Amino acid sequence: MDAIKKKMQAMKTEKDNAMDKADTMEQLARDANARADRAEEEVMNLTNGIKKIEAEYVVAQEALKTALANLEAKEKSLLNVRPPYIIVYHDAPDS
């Protein structure tokens, strides 16, 4: 009878240890899932930030293209303007 009680006690201890280990592993899994959720949220925020920057880049490129076209047009119009005639008056030499 003593052997059976010892065996039952050993099995109970083994079960308690297994339950403790299962609880620990479940907590580790919850912690890992929470970290994964935070990482996914950070990736989503970074992805949204990248999309916003890309959109701003496209707008800036278009603005630059427009500015360069305007500059080129102004340069062409300046090249087509005749320079004003400069009249230089010379004083008569003192005699």
C-alpha cells in the first residue's frame, strides 16, 4: 500500500510540475504574441509612412518638373529679347 501511495504522490508531483511548465509556456506564448502584434503594428505604421513619403515625392517631382519648364521658358524668352542699344556720348575734346 505504501508503494502505491508513493507512486501516486510521485505522479501528482510530476503532474504539478507539468502544469507549472504548461502555465509558464502559455505565458511565454502570450508574451510572444503580444510582441508580434506590436511588431505588426509598427510595420503597418512604417508602411503607411513610406506611402506618405512616396506620395510627397511624386508631388515634389511634379513641382520640380513644372518649375524647370517655367525656368526654361523664361530663359528662352530672355534669349529672344534684343539687347537695348546703348548710345555712348563722347564729350568733345577740350581744345
